[in-house]
Amino acid sequence: MATNDIRVCDKCRHMQMKRTVAKLEKLVPGTEIKIGCKSYCGPCKRTAFVFVNGRYVKGATEDEAIEKAMTYVKK
């Protein structure tokens, strides 16, 4: 399995961190999900986002952001 770099912002108003991390861990087992500010505050105030393998992926909802992010996950 390839190594993935997945990060989420704990300041994002559009995501619940415990739920988001649990979903990501289930979808990408064995990947360390890094949590912390990503200095992406402008878009972060407006939409949910996940940083995955060098890309900021946003969505109107937490689930949409996670779904879109999965297209960039290395398998």
C-alpha cells in the first residue's frame, strides 16, 4: 500500500474532527491523519476541506470533501 499524506484543520468550522478522522481512518486504513492548522483560512471559513497528497480538496459538506479527496488517495 502506498503512503498517503492526509491532513485536516482542527479550526475548520465545517467539519467535526472526531467524526472526520474516524471516516478517513476507515476509508484509508493504516494512514496517519495529521490534525492542525493548515494556514488555509480564507477557503476554510467557507467550505469543508481535506489536504491529501499535496492537494487541497474542498466540498460543501464534510462528506463531500472526503468523497472528493478519495480520488487523490494512493492505493
